[in-house]
Amino acid sequence: MTKGNINVSVENIFPLIKKFLYSDHEIFLRELISNATDATLKLKHLSTLGDAKVEYGNPQIEVKVDKKGKKLHIIDQGLGMTAEEVEKYINQIAFSGAEEFLDKYKDSAKDSGIIGHFGLGFYSAFMVAKKVEIITKSYTDAPAAHWTCDGSPEFSLTEAKKKDRGTEIILHIADDSEEFLEESKIRGLLTKYNKFMPIPIKFGTKEINDPDFTPKTTKDKDGKETTEPHKKITVDNIINNPNPAWTKQPTDLKDEDYNSFYRELYPMQFEEPLFHIHLNVDYPFNLTGILYFPKMSNDMQIHKDKIQLYQNQVFVTDNVEGIVPEFLTMLRGVIDSPDIPLNVSRSYLQADGAVKKISSYITRKVADKLKSLFNNNREDFEAKWNDIKIVIEYGMLSEEKFFEKSDAFALYPTVDGAYYTYEELFNKIKANQTDKDDKLVILYASDKEAQHSYIEAAKAKNYEVLLLDSPIVSHLIQKLESTKENISFARVDGDHIDNLIKKDETTISKLDEDQKKSLEDLLKEVIPSEKFMVQLEAMDSNASPFIITQPEFMRRMKEMQATGGGGMFGMGNMPEMYNLVVNTNSDLVGEILNTKTKKKQERLITQSLDLARLSQGLLKGEELTNFIKRSYEMIK
């Protein structure tokens, strides 16, 4: 028997380990199972090389809860250790890692990922245990060893009677951590952290129907059939899937395999994903994974934190900011890479060279996949556009490389349900929608119902009107205007149609200058100047007499501020201002001007203004009530 002190200068290190890692103390199980997995995979490697003269077989890791004895057992059939190796790896290397950790992070340690980085995995057991035992037998002929430590720097190391190779860790659970003696708690942790570990993990047993038993069916004298009960057998309850889809080659998987894995990742998600992207790269870094495009809504917040980050099939986190480009954090799926530093803060992650390369690779891979889907089945891609556009548009805004590639697959739908790429749209509207200053004006609507009359006015001139209704559209068109040459976007209700796309020809007004002045004075007496800027325009006599528009610049800046950005313009504190375009060639406007009584003139102006406000959804409350009452009186 050997007794001794672990060589450590930090006074009473165990309470410090517990204190500094306490916020994430549940990860002790992840760390111990990761160690057991490493020991098993190392044995497999040695047996493959022929260096280990043992039969590898079909090893598994077992987790057992002994609630009565207040113990938790983690048992593997891996490499095992000799007494000398226990002395080296447990008393020296692991503990020096613990001391290095404390020395570096004792003032601020809260990052659970630090554990594996410093070789502290084994000692995380002391976050929940008052005493830890190791019973281990090397794959060699060396005798088994039994190490015990009660949470002080003192340990004992004796020979053990264990016959089978591998290691058993026994945690004597502390009084303040008895939640880890509940089977439901351990099952939850195994499912969270070890669901896809590469070695089968046994947690108890379960009963299943015997696959070799065929129930017999008999008939009684009345011809009624009776089938005997199915024979049950007890089998190991393997809690993990050691061969998840992302570890396989894409050529070995079918669409149903990807969809099945999606349901495994998100058992409460009942909708199938729209499509998937399989990531697989081994240079200049290692990364595998599968990303899924789910159906998207326009709410950009609710989708985040759905991608799971693994390292060698061990779950790490579902916060992948900095690793996955932000616009793709709305996707779902798995990323697995041994090259991502786990012991760093988010700001460090973003500055890390390997992480930047990984993020760039994922961006490129997603863009290439989208282009491929578009080219291979455009009709299907168009059908899915509304469900994926928010991700693509956000990517166009936030990632320059993605924006450059997006011309190949980004779509611009019209109010009539046609879909164009930018190049197709440009060629379609160039001849008809270029204004007198040789600038191409791209018309768009954000709400087909609310802007119906404006859309119809544009269509009457054979103009195409896009339907751009995502919450970031103002940012997107700003980006396009600054990138594409000599174009501008204009929402159809931003002005009357002849002002949106100004041509050389001008419509002659029926009113002379004196009449215009009289009309303008009359309108300003009735129409509140704090809400409406009155502008007289000569339009087609069949066009609406009063049209309410909102200046494109002001509306766009307010929209941009509402979705982040544009704040420097201070638009958020400005009152809503609208233009009131009055058609001087309208018969009604002529009647307003020629009506003899002031009272009737005011009534006609008020009624016409309220009709225009009603068409824009701006008539509400008491004003709407008064309008309805007034309209009924007119009918009478």
C-alpha cells in the first residue's frame, strides 16, 4: 500500500475547485465519461496497430446509481492503468492541471469548458463527491490498482483484485449533491451531454419484445382467435447513438436518414426540415456536421440557440456565436470540431484564427448548397423561398462573401407570384422602369392588401412591383442601392406613380397658377399641417383626387431603426409625417375649388382626406367614428 500527498502548493484545493466550477458542476459526468471514452478508443487504436495483445471486442461504458449507498459508478472496458500510471496521470498531471487552472482563473473562473483544456476532467468529480475511488486494471499483465482520495491532498494507492481490464470510478456523493443520486437526473445528463458519444453507454436495463419469439394464435370452438402475449426479454439500456449521421459520409445517407436524425436531435419538432447541408472538411481544420433549414417566420429572435456544438461527439454548448456566422444561428443541427477552443470567452472565440476559418468555411458551404438547390430544382426552391428568405437576406446584409455569392440564388418575388434573380429582374424592367435621369427604379410593396390601390396604379403602367415584406427589407435595399449601379428602390405608396418613376413627358394641369394658389390656401386651412405636407400634382383625371404617401427616406430610416440601425438619424423621436398629393386634374378637386360656400368646401376636403386616410389605415378612434357618421348622413 502506498500513501502520500499530492504534490500541490494550493492550500486545500478541493473546495476551491468546487467553488470555481460550481455554476456548471453537472459537467463532472460529461468529463468522466469522456475520459472513459478516450481510454476505450485508445485501446481500439492499439489493438488495430497490433500493439495491444488483447481482444478489443464490443466494449461499453456503464453508469450505475447506488442510491442507498450514496454512490455513483462509471465503469469502462478500456485501456486501464497500472499503479505507476495512476501515480503519474492522476496524482501529477491531472493535479498540476488543476493547480494551473486555479492559478490562472481563481479570480474569475466560471467557464466549464476550461476543465478539459487543463486536464482537470477527472478532478471535476470532487465538485459533487466527498470521496472518489479508482479501481483500474491495465490491458497489460500488471496487477490492478485501487486509488482513494477523500477530498484532501492525501491519497492511498493499493493493489486491487479486479480481474477485467478497464477502470471503475466510484463517487461517494456529497450531502449537498444528492440530486445526482436520482436516476432521472443522471439519465437527463447522459442524454444532454453524451447522446452521441462513440462508445455505447449502458444505463440500467429495459424490457423489449423477443425478436426470436413468434406469438401463436389459436381458435376456440366458436372460432374466436386468441394470440398469446409477446415474450419479453431484458437487455442493456443503451442510452446513446454511437454512430450519428454527421459521422458518416454523405454518400451513405439518404434524405430519410437526414430527416430521421433531425427528429433525433429535436424530438418535439414535428415539422420536417426544408433541406440540409452536410459539412465535412479535414483541412486546414477538422469539422463535420449537418445544418438544417427549418421553416422560418419573420421573427428573427425565436430561432437562435438551436445548433449544438460537439467536440469528438461530446456535447459542449448550444451557443455557437462566433463559430457559426450570426445569420446562420437561426438554423438547426450539429457542428463537431476538435479544433474549436472551448475554454475561451465569446470575444476570444471571434478573434481566434481557427474559428474565423471555420466560420468562413460554413458561410461558403451554405452559399454553395443554396446555389446547387436553386440550379437543380428552381421550382422547389421558389416554393420554399418564403420559409428561408429571412436567413438569406440577413446573410446578404451581414456577410460580404455571402452577399457576393447571393446573386446566384437570392430571389425577388413580385406581388403576382413571379420570382426573379437580380439579373433577371434587371433585364425585365430596364426598358420600362428607367426614369428620365437614366436611373432604374425598382418598385416594391410590403403589404399587398394595404397597398392594393398603389400596386394597381403601378400595374396600370405595366410596371413590375416586388413583394418585399421581411423585417429587414429597409436594410437590404439600402445595401443593394449602395452596391448595384444606378438603381433605387421605391415603395409603391411612397408617392404617386408618376413621381416614383419620372418620365420626360409631363401632364398639363387644368388649373392655372391663381387657381392652384387658391386651392392650396383652402387646403391648408382645413388640413392639419403638423401631419400632412400638401403637394399639388397634375395627374391623370381618373387617378384618385387625394393620395397619402410617406416620403421613402423618412419611412425607411424609421423602419431601419426599428430593426436595429438608422438610430443616428434620430427618426424614432420624430412625429409621423405624410405627404398629401392632390390631383389638380380630378373633377372632385375642381368641384372643391368652384364650390361657393366655405362650409361645403371644408366638408368635401375633410371627407376626401378621410377617404385617403382610410385607404392607408390611418383613420382610427374618434375620427373614424365621425367619418362613418358623416358618411351615413351624406347617403341620407
